Amino acid sequence: SQTIHQWPATLVQPVGSPLSLECTVEGTSNPNLYWYRQAAGRGLQLLFYSVGIGQISSEVPQNLSASRPQDRQFILSSKKLLLSDSGFYLCAWSGQGGIQYFGPGTRLLVL
Amino acid sequence: AQSVTQLGSHVSVSEGALVLLRCNYSSSVPPYLFWYVQYPNQGLQLLLKYTSAATLVKGINGFEAEFKKSETSFHLTKPSAHMSDAAEYFCAVTSNTGFQKLVFGTGTRLLVSP
């Protein structure tokens, strides 16, 4: 069966520091991968998606970036965090049929 | 373009009462529709999906939803609420053509009182 992992689970970072969040999927090949952000009390905002290694599409202009160095690995990064980057970050994967399966999330607090 | 509207950011019910969470969608192509549930500090879990087969879709935990094309709705129901149903619920839409990006509603928090 397929599983999706995210780490770290929780992160507290100072403003201006770098960020790296990792997502890995097991049990499937060539998945579509997604990064979402969920701000407190709000819905899900799609940040990036990827249909293959090295292929990244950005949905929202911001100081975040994403990379997909391996088929089942998706990384969310920032060179300098802003206060507004705080939130709950969710990674998801999908195969055929459009169903997206979500990871457990990373809660980021920028102080 | 596709969109989803969830009426009511909060819905309160008593344990044992009917649960009704509303979702209306907009789509220029035949939609695929989903309901997800999110418990505190967790990811989203798929409750059920509509993909152009039966219009009444049954999901996990006793939930079901009915696709009504004429009303562009996909409301989520459960006959009898349990305390464990307290969570946030998201409706989402995608299409069955091309790359399938999910468009989510803003969510409805279900509160269940004893």
C-alpha cells in the first residue's frame, strides 16, 4: 500500500532563516505531487505541483520554492522566511482518478 | 475555471442529530467531486468521491453525499452524528480531463454537542 511521509512534524524558525520541508511517497511510481499551505482558520492553498522529476509548477508567487530531485521526493524550501509563511503545510500525491492522498502535515511557526 | 462554495464555516449539531454540510460547485466540464475530513493537527482523509457513476455516493464513517447536477450541489449528510465526527470538512472539485488539480472550498467545522 502507499504511504506518504512528511518531516519535520513541527518547526519553529526565526524570520529570515532558511526552510526545507521534505515529503516522500512509498508504494507508487511517478505520482503527481502537491504542496499546500493551510493558514489558521482558512482553507487550503495550492502552492506547487509536480508531474515528474524536475517538473515544478507554481500556483502562487511568493518567497517559497519547490524541487523534486527524485520520483517520490518533494521538497519545499525558502531562503528567507517571513512571518506570513507560518501555517500548516500539507503534501499530497495522486495517481489516476484524481484522488489526492495527504500526508500528516508540518506545522511551521515563524517568529 | 472551477470553484467550490461551502455554506457555513461552522455547523453545530447535537449527538444523534442529522448532519448536513452544504457544498455547491461551479465547473464548465463534468466534475469529479470529493469530501475530505481533517481532524486537528492532521492531514486530510478522503471521505467519499463522485466520479460520474452513481449520484448517491456512500463513504466512510456513515457519511454519504448526493450529486445533483441541476442544483450544482454535492451536500454531505449523516443520519446520526457522533462525538467523533467533530472535525473540519472540505469539499473539492476537479475535472476528468487533463491534469487534475483539486480546488477546495474554505471548509466547514462541525461541532457536536452531547
